[in-house]
Amino acid sequence: MRSLMLIGSGWHPPLFREEARALLGPIETLHPRIAFVTQSDSVLARLSGASLVDDALHSTSRLWRYDQVLTVRELAAHVAEWAESFLPTGTFAVRARRLGTGVDGLSRRELESEAGALISSETRAVDLENPDNEVVVVLAGPEDASSHWDEAHGGQLVVWGMRDEASTGSYTGTSPTERPFFKPVTLDPRLARLMVSLSHSGGAPSAVVDPFCGTGGIAIEASMLGIAVLASDLDPEMVAGTLTNLQRAGGGGEYRVEECSADRIHETWGRRPACSFVFDPPYGRNAWASDDGLEVLLGALRSARQTSPDGTICTMLPTSPEALDGPLSEDLQVLGTTWGPLKGIILDSGWEVSLSVPVRVHRSLSRLVVVCHPAD
């Protein structure tokens, strides 16, 4: 078992934490963008495929500022004392970063210089270009601005540790415009990867099923993670385009792409255990503002239930920007209807909503990321 401190993306701190829980299990939230987790190496290896984890640190320490004054010299001394026990011999660099407004009175550059000077010795030399080890110091304060409401609040906190090999940095993926088949409705790779992460339930799914595959954004991310893909679309152009994009991506997960209505995927794929159904419905089409849109969704949910009764759903539904203002209201308009009753309708299709988090698309449109598990 190992313990890691995870540093999350500032784009959407609540979804950073939800992704960490989905991939790793229970976490301790220290700050909206900092989580502490203890897990086996095999589970921690899933971090390499995370979407919203910026950094991972091991052998960590933490210091809450509260109301006392903290100087650069004092903090550098704490880091240097820690380094005596945890920093291996060899070259090193101190990298400081700020989250939100940071910590009052602390300069990143001054801290890097002061701590580096205190740690440096005959057996530990500073190398800023290609160090053997990196000491990361995070100066975390309240978020200065965010597009997404967050129930977690952070005071001023300093954490530091060794950058872990599990740390791969922020995920961006390949720009959809660089794929051979592109449409303006293509999903952002970061969001597609996040949805695949959120669909984990105690481990990776046996396959990711996307019944509205479009240009293949979700299918590509799943395949790149080595997960089998079953993708389909009613539009033959999208089917051909997804195949082309998957071939170009060269992911390790096997894939099949078929022309199929979303409410008939159980006939196309048959019965399969532990699948994740990850899809971004065509919310921009006129049908999604009418009862027809709801029927399309429910048809997909019912068919998914027949395909994999023990599976997981991760989807996105159109909602209004009011969803971003605070705790989710049961009266919120989602998919042209009220969220409270809509959850009941989803339950009747065999799935229970376990997570619902809004994401800003633009000024007049938001989407609700929804995760569902079997209702019984």
C-alpha cells in the first residue's frame, strides 16, 4: 500500500474529486483541489489515465496556516527538515506552485531558492534542468474564481512531497480537429476521458459501450486506456468516421463499431457483464428540446439494462446555466423537464442516479454529468 497526495485541475475541482473516487476509492479531501489517498500500486496505476489529476506526490507533509504568519524562511526550514528523511541522494529541484490565491506572504520563486539552498549538500546538488528527484511544494488558498459551484471550501494550506512516477500531468489528448474525421459537435477529449473514468465501479469496465458514438471521441479515449469498445450510431457516416478515427488513434483496446439504433444495442451486442455505457447524447438536435429527446434517452437506458444488468451509466444531459449557481435543485430544468421527476423516470428504466454535477458549456448552456448504477 502507498499513500499519495493528488493535486487536481482548476477547471472543475468537484469533478476532480469524483474522478479520484471513481478510479481509486475513498479519498481524504484536504482542499478542493488536493486529495489524499492510500491504495495498492495496482489501483494507483489507474492515475496514468486520469483526466483531471495535475500532479501526484509521495512521502508528503502538510502545514495548515490558520491565522499565524508563515514566512518563506520558516517554510523552507520545514521542507529542508523533511528532506533529510525523505529526499534520496542525487540531484534535485524544488518546484513550487500556487493553487487559487495561494498563501499570504509566500513567493514561489523565493521559496524555491531558499529551500534549495537549505537542502543542497555534497550528496544532494541542485539541478533545475534534469534532476533525479523533484520536490513539489503546493501553496494552496481559496479559489479566486470558478465557473463551477463547489461545496468544499479550502483555507490556506501548504503541502509538499516527492513527485511520483504516477504523475503524468494534465490530460489534453489529441485535438479533434487533427483527426481524419471531424465534426463541430465532437466532444472535448478531456471531458470524454473524464466520463470514462467516472464510469469505473470498483475497477475498469469489461467494455465501454457508446450508443451515440458520433465521431468516436469517447470510443477513442476508452481504447487509448486499453478498454474494449463497442460503439454504434444510427448515422452510417458517423460509423465510418469513428472507425477511421479509432484506426488512426491506435489505442490498445479492441473495438467494434456498428450501425444501430440506441434502443437496440442489446440486440447488436448481446448480454455482457460489467459494461460501462458512456455517451454524450445529441443534445444539440431539436429532438432534445421535446418529448422525443426523453424517449431517445430512455430507449438507450432500457437497452443498456438488457445488455449489462450490472453495468454503469455515465452520460451528459442539457440543462440551464442556473445549475452552476449552487446545490442542484430538484426543480432544475434538465432535458426539457424537471430534474426531480426525471430522476424518477430514469429509476423506472432500471437505473438510479448516483452522481449529478453540472459543467459549463457556454453562457447560455450547461450540461449535467450524470452517473447511474443499477436500481436493484
